[in-house]
Amino acid sequence: MKAGIIAAGEGSRLAQQGLPKPLLSVGGQTLLERTMRALARSGVDELGLVARDPRVVAHAEQLSILPVTAVTKVTDSSMHSLYELRVFVAKERFILCTVDSIIPPDEFTGFVQSYADRPEVEVLQSYTDYVDDEKPLRIAVDDGDHVTALGDAAEGSPFVTVGLYGIGPRAYSLLEPAVRSGVKKLRNYLNLVLQSGVAMAGFRLSKAIDVDRPCDVHAAEDFLLELGL
């Protein structure tokens, strides 16, 4: 299976000595390395990377964890970064992730395997009831883990999304029209996909930490210690 990493965000709140966010070290590894190793452990064998900084691309290639097809570009949003992956994925199912979500390794692998084993699911969305985000995207699921609502429509749900997704070709085909019509954010695109009737399921994680602020680095490293990593 292929995977795409979107790493073109500015990450200004975590800037350290001019380093871009994907090169921030957490628990002895850069965020990018940690994500690439999680993908490789999970059976992914090809990686598409969208990054704004050439140093991020160089780091990914130097790690030699996975073959990398890279696009270096400043994009307007995560949704636009996803759109840039069209040079890498076409009519294929693939895993999409950000670099800033710290997820238990066994659960990361379980997510990838679940998506590979469920061809009837077009989009698989990871979620957790651990909420420590300034702007979380709420998600509602039914007893069968089918996603029933996102965003404002899921207000009151105890669950929030995490930056790990499975994306299929039918869902991805809706991206270009969304970009052309002026849709601005990944969460809005996902809502559009859900409203279109595409099969979207959830995969529950016990806990995940998004590294967005300096305080998140300490929380993430404490979490890694809890996991014995």
C-alpha cells in the first residue's frame, strides 16, 4: 500500500532555530522520521511527501526508510497538500497522515491493516476521546463505527479526529472539484465526502497527541515514556 504525508504547514508556533516542524525532535526522533517508521512497520512500501521546505524532503530521502516521491510546495491548506499528491496516487487506496500526531505504534499498524482488510470502506477516519486541541474536529460514529457526522453536525460527541486516514479513489475524485469550487480546508472536504454518501468508517484510538505547541512536545514525550518508547 502507498501512503502520503502532508508536511507543508508553516508550524510557526514550534519553530526552533529556523527548523521546520517535521524536523522537530520528539523522543529522540524527528516527527517525520517517527511517522515514516510507523508507516514502514505497518506494511507501507511507497511514500508520497508534500513539504514546503526542501530540508524536509532531503531528510526523508536521507533516512532511506521508504522510497519517496516528493513535491516541494507552499500550499494554502492540508486539503491543498492532499491535492498535490495526485502526482503519486491516482485510482488507488492509500494511507494519508500528518507528521504531528503521536499514536501508539500497535494502533497505528492496526489502523493500516484495518483499512487494507476492508475494501468496502472508502474512507477510514481515526478518532479518539482524548481531546487536547485548540480546534478539534468532532466526529460522531454509530455502534458499527460508521461515521454519521463531522464538525458542527457532531457537536456534543466525545470524539475528535486524528491526523491518520485511509482514502480511496472515489473519495479522492471529489477533491479536484472541491478545490476548484473554493473549498478551503481538509475538514470541509471530508464533510463533503461524507455528505456525498461515500462509505466512511471510524477507527478508534486509545489516545493520540497532536504536536502543535511547545507544551505539546513535553506531553508527547511523556506519552512515549508511558508507551515504553
